[in-house]
Amino acid sequence: MDMSFRWFGKDEDSVTLEQIRQIPGIKGVISALYDIPVGEAWPVYRIHQLKTEVEESGLALLGIESVNVHDSIKAGASDRDRYIGNYITTVKRLGDQGVSLICYNFMPVFDWLRSDLAQERQDGSTVMAYRQDIIDGINPEMMFSQMNADANGYLLPGWEPDKMEGLKALFDTYRGVDEQRLFENLVYFLKAVIPVCEEYGVNMAIHPDDPAWPIFGLPRIIHNRENIMRMLKAVDSKYNGLTFCTGSLGTSSDNDLSGMIKELGDRIHFVHIRNLKIHGKGHFEESAHLSSDGSFDMYAILKSLYDIGFNGVVRPDHGRAIWGEISRPGYGLYDRALGAMYLNGLWEALEKSHLRN
Ligand code: DNO
């Protein structure tokens, strides 16, 4: 297992590569070229620059999160082939430079969603939280403004403000796109991209829908065992895999996280680990990683990964805001570093108890 840390680049992250390097057990970072507009091919020299910068700090570039998929591809619009062509160019360029992991999602218009980016807890820390009743009373445009206003001046991944300007048109693009159509559009995309991934040794790891149900009337198709298996079977190549995100899949208590890990096996290429405190259906907050602080059994999750022989990339996911740190919500240094240490500790215990038995 390679423990990693998400890094948003030196101009956009409050956390530096030097700080990441000092977290025990971190082998590399997960990053992206966040300024390249979605749908454009990534320039070779920019990929090279990013990789060099990371490597000069003593870390490895362990994967990209995300090479985002243009909404024309998701909606199956008439210009999708042009964007798929650009995507393939980026995959080839990444593969050429030894990057072998791409995380992406297929959520229409939006990415992950929270109703509160800084909910205060009893200990004075703040966390991101979700309440469906609040989301139900909000229109999508307001949601964009609110998420961006509350982001401590940082750009939230997936919530770029420029999207808001064309939001109505974007929703129109999805008219007539139901779950079945969205699934077909995903398969169309994968059928074009996966053969290239096979040739270039790049694993595609789709990120599940977060939360694990449709929002704002838009379809979502990657949020439970059945629809993930269906996606994997539709393009049955090892390179067509999953980012197993505990915090996304775990928003629905119908998802048995440990059972899913065992079933998905070697199609899991990347793991995002965080804990949630579930308060009821459609109501949760992001807790500390520690099992006893939330609703998930982190030992059981790590044990399932250990049992399937997982040797891919892991990262601690959203952390709490603690010790006065101001950062992009969910992506400060302190609580994610605590998370990484805890996960590494569980992993060490699993390895040693296995050796002794
Ligand atoms: C949220 C992240 C997601 C994820 C994308 C992958 O913090 O986990 O934004 O990066 O869904 O494309």
C-alpha cells in the first residue's frame, strides 16, 4: 500500500510539499493541473513540470486526481468525440511520463456536495456536513455561490465558479439523460479510453458519487455494489477500475464497505479513506478518521483491503479543521496527517499480526 496525500499545487495549496514530506510514511502526492480547462489536452511540458517539482521534493507523483470528464461526454452531446480525443491525448502523455493512475468521476454537472463546509463540533473543530433537507430547499445556483463563499478563499475542486455562468445551459444539456443514458455514455467513453490505458499502463479509477444518490434531479450511477459491478463488467479490463471512497459510498448505510472491497478486489486502484458520523438517512458529518469518532469500523475496512492483497495508492481524505488552521475545506495539513498516521498504524498492525500467525 502506498500512502499518499492530495496536493493542489504550490499556488493553490496552503500545504507545501516540504510539509507533506515530513509526514511519516507518505510516499507521494496525488495532484493535477487544476488550471487547465476541463476538456483540453494537458500539455506535455506542464505534466513534466509537475512531476519534476514533486520529485525534487523527495516525493513521487503517485496519481492524478482528477482528469475531469467534460459534460459533453457525460451528457452524450454531439461534440463528445472531440473531448474524448483530448482525454486520450492526456492519458497517453501521462502514461509516457510514468503516471499510472487517473481518478475521475461521472457525476453530471456537480462533484461532491455538502450543505455545510464548517460545522462546529463540541471540541471546537469544524467539519463538513450534509443535510438533505437543506439541500432540498436550495437551488443549484445558490449552492455554487454558497460553496465558493465558504471555501476560505480557495477554489473547491469540482465547484469552479465559471461553471455557474452557464449553469442553465448545462442543465439543458442533460435533458433526456436518465440513468440508463448516462450509463451508456460512460460505457461509450470507457470503450474509447480503456484500450489506450491498456497500451500505456494507466489505471482508470472512477470516483463514486458523493453523496451516494441523485441530487438536484440529475442522474447518478456509481454509488452501490450493483451499479459499480455493472460498470466494471461493461468494459471488462483490469484498467477499468475504481477509486474506493469510504466517505462517498458510506453515505448510504445500504453499502457494506468491507463486503464491497472484497467483491471489487483487484479492480480497486485507489482508496480514499475517511470516516463519517451518520446521524440518520441523508444526514451526516465528516468526523476524524478514528473509528470511535464516527460510524465506520476503520480496522475492518483496512483489514478487507489487506485481505484482498491491496497494493495500490491510498490517501487520507477530508479532515477536520483543527488547531486554528485555515485551508481549503477538508484539505488542511493537520487532520489529514493525523489520519495518515492512524491508517499507517492500522496497516502495520495488520501486517505484523499476519506475519505472527
Ligand atoms: C472531493 C474529492 C472529489 C474527487 C472527484 C474525482 O474532495 O474526493 O472531488 O476528487 O470526484 O473526480
